[in-house]
Amino acid sequence: MVAMYRGKTVGVVVPAHNEEAFVGRVIETLPGFVDRVYVVDDCSTDGTWDEIQRHAERANAERTEAATLADGGVYFDQVVEPIRHEDNQGRGGAVKTGYRRALAERMDVTAVMDADGQMNPDMLSRIVDPIVDGEADYAKGTRLLHRDRREMSGWRFFGNSLLTYLTKVSSGYWKMSDPQNGYTAISREALQRIDIDGLYDDYGFLNDVLSTLNVHRLRVADVAHPAVYGDEQSGIRYSSFVPKLSVLLARNFVHRLVMRYVVRDFHPLVILYFLGFVGTLTGVASGLFAPLAFVGAGSAFLRGSIALLLVMVGGISLAVAMVYDLQTNEKLSVRQHEAGEPEEPARQPEAEQ
């Protein structure tokens, strides 16, 4: 016997790294319809592993007892499965471990909830609904579309909005927002189609997943939910994160264009993107060096005019290419409207004494 949600088995991956104060509460508050929970300790250096084991044992005992009292049956041997990495593999690496376990156990839907308590468990049903309803292959939360963004600082909102635009261009999901939101759900069929092992291991994992999904023409849904922040400390080091993510987005952009519009099909937007980038970069470079031309004022003016023309042609080519790209991928983006809110957002738990 399994719990199931509207006839579908649901697994939840909980990646954890140094979340001793929060991971136990996350395990305790997972909804009863969840069939399997894969809590992956990514080589934590604090008491995270002990907390995971303690709360997993309690949750497994309670679920088994409840099932036995109900009809004499049992659920999975373990509802919560603690998994420990001997080496730190990054957030993406931890999620990939959970994905492999969920795929091996044939979970119909696999969600991801971080161990820091930022993701309200009451919202889980809304995250998995687009998958269960067959409207999308992958669903992700977004804080940018929610009507109440008071919990998000202005600086965080600006950075997230900028990253959203760059990821739109890279991934092809032009209606998507809040790409760094790790509250996600994916269907078994989608997991079977993508190369889990080939996904990025670090914090760019979520951006990499979106580009990979687009290559396979899988549908993505955005589900609005409120932002919840507490006393957690971000593990992102922006001095290394920004350069690495920039390279990843550029690489994924090129790979997506080649796979979607050259290898598997052909679309003229590839030529427009190429001409746009070459024209714009050449025009900018020519414009910078035009004042250095000492042959004569006329020569400098001519070079400047040519540079301006190249930038204009390049800009128009890029704009047209983006319009084509948006139209081609329009049906792959599913916007989920707010259908009601949980009474009280989940808050960060206090550290146990």
C-alpha cells in the first residue's frame, strides 16, 4: 500500500548541507500524501546527518504504525531514506542522487524541497498539480509572480529579475521567472528522457535543468508562491558563482540552438542569432577603435558610421531571432495562476536546544 496523491506516487528529494537547525522540521512537516522522501546529506560538517537519521527513524515509525492501524498494510519499507555523500557534490549533485533513487523506484512525480525551511510544505500539492494533471512535465515555484513579495529584499529581487531574463534567453522558456527557485517537481517520463548524470552539479543546476528540458521540448509550469526567509545563510559565493553561471548560460544557449534548430530541425533564427551577435560585437569593437584612426577626420567618421550601422543591424537581427525563439517555444511554457493560499506560510524553525 502507498499513500499516493490523486492516483500518483510522489517522491521528495531533500538536499541538505549543514542544515542541522532546519532539516528535522522539514522532514516532520512533509504532507502525508508523500510516498518516499530521499534526504541527501551532502557531506555536512555539522550535526545534519544525526538530525536526518533521528527524524527519519521517527517519521518511518509513525507512518508504518498509522498504516498498520488503518488496514493492516504497510507503505514502503522506509518512507524517509537517509542518504549520505562521503564527498561534497554540490546542491545539484545531491538532487541528482535523489532523482536516481526516485527513478529506480518508479515515482510518478519527484519534487525537490530544500532543507533550509524556505519552502512551505503546504504548497507542495500546488507544485505537483501541473504534473499530475498532465499539463506540464516540470513545475517550478516562482516568488516573482506572487502578489506578496514583501519578504524579498529589493537587492535580491533585482538580482533575481536580471538572472531571470538571462535564463530566458539561455533556456528558451521565455515566460518562465525566478529560475533559481529550487521548489520543483518533475514527471517520471521527463526524468527518463533527460541525462541526469550530465546535469550540472553546483548552484547552476536549476538553470542547466531548464536548458536540458527545452532541448527535449518538455513543458515547464511556473507556480506562484510567497517568499519565505528567515535566519538562513546563503552558501553561494558570488565571486565565483557569477562567472561560472555566466559561462554555463552561454554554453547552454549555444547547445540549445544547435540541438533544437540545427541537429533535430532547422530554423533561420540560428542564422539571425549568429549575424546579430557578430554584427553587434564587431560594431562595438569598431566604434571603440574609430577615434584612434589618425588617417583623417573623414576616415574616423566613416569608421564610426559603419560601426553604428553594424550595431543597428546586429540589434535588429537579435530582436527578430528572439521573437522567433519565443514563438517557437511558446507552447512549452505553462503559467499557473494562483488558486488559493495556505493559511500561514511556513516559517524557519528555531534551532533545537
